[in-house]
Amino acid sequence: MSPSLGHVYGLRVASLARAMAARGHAVLILAPAPDGATDEIDTVLAERIRGHDWREPLLVERALKPQTMLSVQRSDATPGAVRRALTAGLILTQGGVQGDWVAGARPAYKTIVEELHPEIVWANFGNLSNLVVGQELAARARTPWTIDFKDNFANYVPAGLHAALARRFRKATALTTNAVLHGDAAARWFGQPRDVIYSGVAPDMVAPRDSLPRSDRFLVTLVGSAYGADILRRFLHSLAEWVDRGDGSRARGTLFRYAGASYADIADAVKESGLACDTSVTPNVPHGELATLCHDAAANCYLWAEFGFHHKALELMACRRPVIVFPGEHPETVDLAKRVRGHLDVCRDEEQLMNAFDGAYAMWRERRPAAPDLDISGVSWDAGAAQLESILSSAVMPA
């Protein structure tokens, strides 16, 4: 997805691009255009590149080009076994299942290479087709390219295809990841040097030192994906039980709010849970709105899935509120919380979860700050850009 949409999906690329531009580098972001967009003609793109103020990155969006096979693969009418076979075939033959994005990007390569003369390409693995675009653009420019694994390669690629894809992308000169967990997973198939660059935090998410939650309601947020009906059910039933354990004023004074991609599942689960307080469930919101919501909250919560690193933990800790995660977390995230001196409650069962609600509620009633000594400077976007600058410089000019 394009960073222009304002959601979390393009945050890492856009933020590191801005930080790299601030360090004096000419940075072009090549991304899929939002639905319904049309491409600019080559001469307009060339003029934009030539006339751009490189103190900021240049975003070049390309419209998707429909592909017949992809339409069949994505159709709900296609039987599951056929869809799985098509997925495997598209990955093996095209390197991914976003061939419409690759086809849309290709016409821009010539103008980008001729006008910008890129020295290196950094391809972000949110999907495999990004790697195809990065590989092709680098080949056209005759420059090295690198891969950024912001997701777990082992879990987002069908079993049995990992080795074949590692061979396809073997000429990438270096790897960056947003977590040790994802780097270790990629290392099972990729032998290139790798470095961890933790994603920073959107400035809007960082609360002032003296910030406190809203005082009129005890606001509990749930942010991110649901990761399975059972975990979601257990979380909401625990919250409902915690509300019921208080007197009537607790139910009247508590507000639950969800914002994220799983809003339909959350809405159904909230109804089933019997949660007695006021509730509000919405789709993803831009970071500015999310920041306001999470700063108003007395407790920000997310659900844990073992297969990946949850960057949202750091974003929520930046809000200086208790962060409650259920039903577990990786040691890497716990260590990161200690490093930045954030407030992270890892709850592995319902009793621990309700104890965490108790703690957050007491802190809210007493108007006590949750993380007065928070320090995220070491994992800022600028700190990450300094790392990335060194990595890319070494790839361009190896010792």
C-alpha cells in the first residue's frame, strides 16, 4: 500500500525515507497507487524528478495493471484448492501474487533510472512482489539492491517455496529487518549480512512527559489485528468480567474503543461478550487520530500472535500509558520495553489480564503517569536512518 493513504502499512518506508532525505540523500519511493488512480506520463514524471526538492522524498505511485490470472486467484468463487495452486504457481513463476503491481511499476523504471541514476535500491518485504520490483529496478539501473524484512518471511510465504525464493533473490547484497525475530527467520534461507533497524514512532504518537489520559472516562483501547477468535473472545470476556466486578459506576465510567482492520470480527465479538460499558468499533484511522485516541486512553491493549514481532508495542509505549498485551509476548519485546523504560504488562492468562486492568484503573483514578522516564531516542527514525545509511553505503562501496 502507498504511504499516501496515511495508515500504518507504509509507515516504515515513508518515515525512514524522510529521515534519509534529512541526512542529505535523494530518496524516491516507488509504491502502488490507491485504487482508481491513473499514471502520469513519462515526461511529467521526468520533470517531477528533475525539479524535485530532495530535502523531502519523492513519492512515485503507479496504478495497478489488472492481470487475468490474479483475478481468478483472488476471486472468492475460485475453489480453495485451485486458489492455493494458483498462489504457488504465481510465486514460483512471477515471484509473488501482486503481479498487477509489478506490471504497473515496470513502465516507470526507464525514467527513474535515466533521471535519478539510483545508486542502490532498498526493497521492503511486506509482500514478495515488492522484492521483484526492487530486483528489476536495480538490474535496470545496474546497481546493488537490498531487502528489508519488516515481516516474518517464514510465515508469509507458503511452505516449500522458501528456498526457491531465496535463490531468486540471492543477489541482494544485504538484509535489514525490523526485529531480531524476523532476521533469525530469514536467516534460515538467506545468508546475506543482516542488521536490525527497529522502526521508530510517528511523532504524533509520542506523548509529552506530563501527559495524562482523559479524566471523565476510563478508556480502554484495543489496537491491531484479532489473530484468532479464541484469543479475542478470552480478552473481551475478561474485560467484561472486570467491568462487572465493579459497582455500577465502573460500567458507566468505562469506555472500550477498537480501531483496526479486524473491526467486523471485533464488533461481533463485543456483542457476544456481554460487555456492559459503552463501546465503539471502527476501521483503521490515520496516525493523528490514533494518537489522540491512545493519548486519551488509560490503557492501550493489543493481542499477541507468536509468529511476528509487534511494532505496535513500541508505538503504544510512546503514548506513556499502560500497555497491556494478551496472551503473551516474545522476550525481544520485553527487553525493548526495558530499554525504553516503557510500561508493558504481559498477561498470559485471564487472571493476569484482570490484574493489569486493576493496575491501570488505580493509576487512572490517582492521576499517576505510567512511564515518566520513557526514552525512545535510541529507536527513533533518525537513529534508524543512521544505521540504514551505513548499511547502504557499505553495499554501494564494499570494503
